[in-house]
Amino acid sequence: MVALVIAEHDNAQLKSSTLNTVTAAARCSGEVHVLVAGHGAAAVATAAAGIAGVTRVLLAEAPHLADGLAENVAEQVRLLAWDYSHILAPATAYGKNILPRVAALLDVAQVSEITGVISPDTFERPIYAGNAIATVQSSDRIKVLTVRSTGFDAAPVGESLAPIDSIPAAADAGTSAFVTRELATSSRPELTAARVIVSGGRGLGSAENFKLLEPLADRLGAAMGASRAAVDAGYVPNDWQVGQTGKVVAPTLYIAVGISGAIQHLAGMKDSKTIVAINKDPEAPIFAVADYGIVGDLFEIVPQLAAALDGVQGG
């Protein structure tokens, strides 16, 4: 059995979610290949070749693959699919856009957001907002899987390089065209890859009050996140949202400020290694999953925490 991982990238850099997906693929099969579909993506292929456990990299390059249009990448995968027992991609917007099309083209059932591999045909995935884990067995010849990155450690990057083979690019499907892309830029770490996240909720009360979290995030080198309630209220951008309908994260440290802990939010962050909750309501559900809880006024506590970190750094 050989597994194929669809690499997520921007033609210049390999996304970290691919490393977690390779780990999942290695548990499905003894041999792992990586597909890099793009344009001018040789550096990405080289990076993929250095991932531990990867035995071959397939590089398909063409102008119509440059922007990762799902229709074109899915057709590229379809041409390769029958040589593989498993096809995997990260459970990110990129992977979720491509793999359902691949599954439809192959007439197989997709298993979504797996967090565990029991055997080559049996997988674990969360259901009911993460409150239960379903065990799913697939009888399809080719298993099509999206991988929740928080469920698997990132595969290490080593010094040895797997061979890189250039393959013919699939023809342009002609059913979609890239128009434009708007990228949010920030000096902070990317939310899904951050080791520390400071997240705010509706308890902050306004977009202006969210600035209260910035000194704390700065001192910790943290990314900033938010609950859906805060996003829906217009306090912060959509790409800050953590939760079932936002981004799923598992940092080393997650600080939840003014977040009550609705089940949808908990589904997106409860796998964090250490959770610190700050809320004035001692009955807030967030305290049920928190390792450390502070009951009190966040407008007093957050500045005190930032000041205390200044003292630690200064000492």
C-alpha cells in the first residue's frame, strides 16, 4: 500500500499542515508519496522531499495549477489515484476544497477530519462538536481522507531527500478561473501554527477593548484569536475565529479571555496542551476544560498579567 499526500503550499513555502498529514499517511501505509501541484514550486518540492517518511515527491507544474484551483488539482489527483491505497490532504480550506471533488471523481466515500488511524481501513473522527469520537471503517479500494492537524504530530524534517519526479500536468478543466486574492498580513504567528494563542470573546465588549489583549500577546509572542460571538459582533476579523466553524487549534498555551466556552468554541481549542481561562462568571463552561482558571474582571487581570510578564523578562 502506498499513500499520497496532497501538499498545501503557496508555490514558495510548504504549509505546516502538510507535515501533520504526512504523519497520518505513514500510519495508513508503509510508503508515502507527496504531490506538489503548482507553478514555479520547485522549492516546495525540495521541502517536501526532506520530510521524514516521504519516499517520493511528484511535482506537477503548469500555469493553471498556480493558484490551487480545486477543479484542476482534483483532476491531477484523479490521474494518479489508482496507484494509491490512500489519498490524504489537510482538513484546511485548501484540502476541504479539493478532496470532496476527488472522492466524487473516484466514486468513493470521503472520511473527513480524521484524528486517529486504527488500521489502514479504520479511522477515528470527532462528531457532535468533538463530544464523541466515531470509529469509521472504509471498504473503498481507495481511502480519501482529510486530516485534522491537531490530531497528529508534525513529521520531522530531516537532511535526507526523497527523489523528486516531474510528472505531466493535467489539462486545465476550464470550469473555473482565478480572479483575485486578498491576504491578511500580520506580524504575529499564523493562528493554526502558533505555540501560544491569546483569544478574546464577547466579554471584551468592543473592538476597541480587544486592544487590551495586544500587550499580553506581544509579551508571549502569541497569535490572537476570538470566539464566534466576538467575530459575529464585528470586534475582529473572521480569520481570527477559533471553533467548530472557525479554525481548530492545539497550541502549547491557550489563554481564553472573556470567553464563556460554548461547545462550538471548545471543539476548536480543547486539545490545547495548557488552557488558561479568565472570566468573571465562575460557572462559565470554559472552566470545565481549563487547566488554570481566574475568576475576576478581565479589564484588571489582563493588564496585571502583562505587567507581571514584564517583570519576569526584566529579571
